[in-house]
Amino acid sequence: MAMKYVGSGVILGKPVLTTYKRIRVWQVPVYTRDHKFLNNIYIDNKTGRKVD
């Protein structure tokens, strides 16, 4: 699900179920192809939508 929210040239890490902004989400780390951490993406566990 997280792939649709990132551009090409990145690698997604292992998702972790957590709470973010009082919403149950999957926290997905995003890395460069050189394995440098960029950011986390938060995906709502129920809707599959990105939480900003």
C-alpha cells in the first residue's frame, strides 16, 4: 500500500503497527537505494490511506 505514496528510486523497510496522531497505523520506513533513511510513511490500518 505504501508504494503508491513514494516515488521511484526508494526502498521501503519493514512496516510496524503503531499509533500516530491517535490513529492505529502502519509505520513504514523509507530508504534511498544506498540504504540511507529518508522518512517514515504512516498508513491508516483501517482505510489504507496515508496519514499526514
